[in-house]
Amino acid sequence: MSDEKEKIHIFDRQENVDRLLKGFYAICVLLVVLDLILHRHIGFVWEKLPAFYAIYGFVACVLLVVIAKKMRNVLMRGEDYYDE
Amino acid sequence: MSELPPFLLFFAAALLSAFTRGLPRQLILLATPVVAGLYLWQGISPGTDIAYSVMGYELQILRADKLSLLFGYLFCIAGFFGAIYALHVKDTKQHIAGMTYAGSALGAVFAGDLITLFIFWELLAISSVFLIWARGTERALKAGMRYLVYQVLSGVLLLAGALVFYHQTGTLEFNHIGLEAGVAGWLIFIAFGIKCAFPFLHTWLTDGYPEATVTGTVFLSAFTTKVAVYSLARGFAGEEILVYIGVTMACFPIFYAVIENDLRRVLAYSLINQVGFMVTGVGIGTALALNGAVAHAFSDVIFKGLLFMSMGAVLYRVGNINGSDLGGLYKSMPKTTALCVVGALSISAFPLFSGFVSKSMVMTALMQENHGYFWLLMLFASAGVFHHAGIKIPYFAFFHHDSGIRTQEAPTNMLVAMSVAAFLCLFIGMQPQYLYALLPWEVDYWPYDLTHVLAQTQLLFFSALAFVWLNKQGLYPPELHSVNLDAEWFYRRLIPAGTHRTVNILARAKTSVVTTVTNQIQGAQKQFDKSPLAKYHLSESWPTGSMVFWISMILAFLLLDIFSLGLLA
């Protein structure tokens, strides 16, 4: 399908993707540093853990995806499963 | 002025759109939500009510307070962007259904008694199913039928509950009911629960919404579940069981959303997840939590509408909405992409977007009431929302690998509708005081402080980091053409298959009984034939011919007999 005359789009260039990701990683690092400097209000004990939200967000999403993948083994059927 | 219930405006528009075409009809469709909204804003103040009496019952067709007015404004906004989005549609029945549906939602939230509520409850069901059927596919027809069964069942339970409630209390007024009202309470609770998509009662939503038309799903996502949230907030605020139900609703659909391929079905699961936050808020029952629940309903209708509109635009242009077949669409639909991203950031509750200012109220309320474990689960659900709705939806549709699909930007009316919704997402996110002023309970709350902003940003950025990492490691599950089994399996597969099996088993049992008996008889006959008795003439088996002969002889004799009797008399 790739038309030779077609415009090169922003994410067609790998360096743009890399730039985006680098910026993204930098913000992640910055957020952790800010967490160490700034004082958050603490509602629950576990919030005292440095960068609690960052760790929780990362672990939660990895768990979510890993469990969801396992669920596929049990739950996934062919697209026409109910139409048969 | 305030003698006119606002739903009548929508019903009149439904009627008019049946007889008009082209520009006049478009003007009617656009003007109705605006006029109704202004009328609610200016003409109806909290405390207004309009009563009527039917067969000796005093019923209240309009009871306005801050709670019902909030939902009233919301439904007019949803009706407005929904109407713009559907402006190009020529199909008359969709316009009639859409307007009737929006009007029924308004009627339901202003209903002052359970019978009026029941009437609009059923009208919601009947009008909305046409938005599914209008798709015209075999699947849509069947899914619509299943949807209707659930919706009507909900209505029947509501009516039964209302009658028992009247029998017990002598009133039909729709105020706090509570589960302590016994059977009546439970019947009404389950009726609300079906429309609210409680776990195991939710499959009408994930089954029906993705099968509806491009524009129909936008309407569907706005009204039914939000009427149910409103009803729960009025009738069952502070019921602890709702916290358990709400947390379950917030958590389980995100797993399905991760592995689901149809992106509109991903949004349907995500809708249940968001309603979970509202139900939890209603269950906590404090002023802050209830405000959070209804404020979140307000933001959700707008950002979920925006997301459904953007996916609808893709479906409209490409003719396909499976994550596995899309990708790279940002090249041909850059505006839709940008608007979808606004919706995605709003649902993910990024600071400055609408989800942030409403969801944080529910989270703070959980914290204030010391529900530590629920709070952790909801935080998990919040991270999960970002994962499946915030990243997955835009990523697989518009970015990812280039699918090679080249199409056009969405039609202008769709872009305008999405822009209206996107503007509201940002406006509510940046100027939450206007939304907060509309909230029914008096609470002093402000979402923007260092802790909230930092915590939420960290949560979301690191959820995104998990996505990036999983993708780089090749651990992210690919989008696959598939169906994932959900509670609907019980009635779409188990029960039909069970019935089929039972019929088969019964058929086989019948055959074996018949064979056994026949064999026994034949065996006995053989034994008899061998015996000396078989030689006697009378014991021979007679041919059928002789049987017919003797019967006709008997009949002839009877005939003669009757004749002779007649002659004698």
C-alpha cells in the first residue's frame, strides 16, 4: 500500500519515536525525583513509601496485562463462536 | 412557564422529525436540546413540581431538585452533541428513537413517583433498542433482542417493587427507599442494578452497545446507565453493599478490556468500569462521595461520548473497528486522533481534564471513610483505565504499526460534535467550580493540590511506562480476532446447548424404550408361534384387509339399524 509519493509522517521516522520516548522517560524520572523532594499528604500508611504511586501504577499495569493474558487461555474463543 | 415537563420538548421533536426531512429536520434536532437545556436552566428551579392524578393516584410528573436538574442539564448536553454527531444520518427511525430516548431519560430523572419512573424506564428500553436494530445486521437484531429482554425485565421488577412498596408504605413517592424496605427494596434495587450493569447483569451492555449504529452508540452510552446511577443515588444512597458492587464493577471489566479486540466493546467494558466508580460513591453515601458519584456521571457522559464518537468516526470511515485490523490512522484522520486523545486523557483522569476533578472526589471519600483496601483496588482500577482506555484505544486505532489503511478525516458534523465534547472535557477539568456549583450536596472540595496532582501524574505516567515496557519486551498481548467468554455464555451457550442436549437425551431414551418394547413383543410373538396354540385358526394374525372388511361390515350394520329405527319412528 505504501505509495512512494506519500508524505512521510511524524512517527514514520524512528528518531521521532525515540525522541518522544526519551522525553517520556525524562518525565518519569522527574516525577520520582519530585516525590522525594516535595511533601505529599499521607492518608494511608502505604503512601509513606517513596514513589508509592509510581511503583503501584507500574506493578498494577504489569499484573493487569499478565493476568489478562492468562485469562485468554480460558476465555478466548473464535470470532464466530456464538454465531455457529 | 414551568407547567411544561421538559421531556415533552424531545417527544415533540421525535414526532416532528418523523414528518420532516433535510434542513428543517436538522434544525429541529439541533434546537431541541438547546431549548430544553435553556428551559431547564431558566424556567425550572429546585422545588418546582407538577402533579397529575390517574385513577385516584396522585402522581408527580415533574419534581425538580438539584440532583434531578444536574442530570437534566447533562442529558441536554449529551442530546446536543449526539444530535450534531448524527446530523448526516438520513434514517428517520434513528432520529425518532434518539429523541424519544433522550426525552425518556429526562422524564425518568424528573419523575417524582415510582409509577412515572416506571413508565419512562420502559420508554428508555423500547426507544433505545431501535438504535441497535437500526444497524440492520443479523448480529444487531439478535443482540437487540437480548438487550430488550434485560431492559424489560428490569422494568417488570421495578413495577413489581413499586406495587409492593405501595402496599407496605401507602406511598409511591420516589425518595430514599433502602434495602430495609424488604422485598420491595430488593426488587427495585435489582431493577436499578440491571440498568446500572451490575456484575453478571452487565452483558446486555457489552453485547448490545458495540452492535448499535455508529451514532446510536453515542446516545446509548449517555443515558441508560446514568439514569440508573441517578436512581441509585436517590433511592439507595449509603447502602454498603453498593461499595462492594461498585469496586467489583470498577475492577473486573478492565481485564476484559485489555484482551478485547472490538474497540467499541473495549469502551463498553470501560463504561462499566466508570459506572463502578459512581456506584461506589453512592455506596459510601457521604456528601463528598455522592457529589463525586454524580459529578463523575457528568464528566463520564461527555468523555465517554467523545471516545465513542471518535471510534464511531473510525468505524464510519474504515468500516471496521477491530484493533487487530487498524493502526496508523493518525495519518489520515489527524483531527479525530487529537480529539480522541483528549477523551482518553479525560477518562484517565489526567490533571486539567474532566475525569480528574470528579473521580478524585470518590477516591478522597474512600480515604476519609478509611476504606483502605477498597481504595487500593480503586487505585488499581484507575491505573487500569489509563491502560485500556487511555492508551489502548488511541494506540491501536491511530498509531501502532501502519495497517496501510488510508481514508478521509471524519465528516465535519462529527468533528464539530467531538470538538464540543472535547471543549467541555477541558473546561470542566480546568474550571471545575462551575460543575461543583451544580452539585446537589454542600461540600467544600478542591481537587488541585500538590498531593493529588503529583500522585495522579505518577500513577498515570508509570502505568504508561508499564505499557511501553511490556510492548518493548513483546509481552503485550496482540489484538486477536476473538470472542471472550463473559456471563452471557450462560444464556447464549450453556442454556441453549443444555436444552439441545436434554432434547437429544430424551429423544434417545424414547428410541431405546420403543426398541425394547418392540423387541419384547416380537420375542413373545415368536415364542407363541412356536407353541402348539399357534396352530388354531383364530390365533393367526389377521391381515389388515380383513380388519377393514369387518369394520365396514359393522358400520353398514349400524347404518341399516339407524335407518330402520328412523323408518319405524
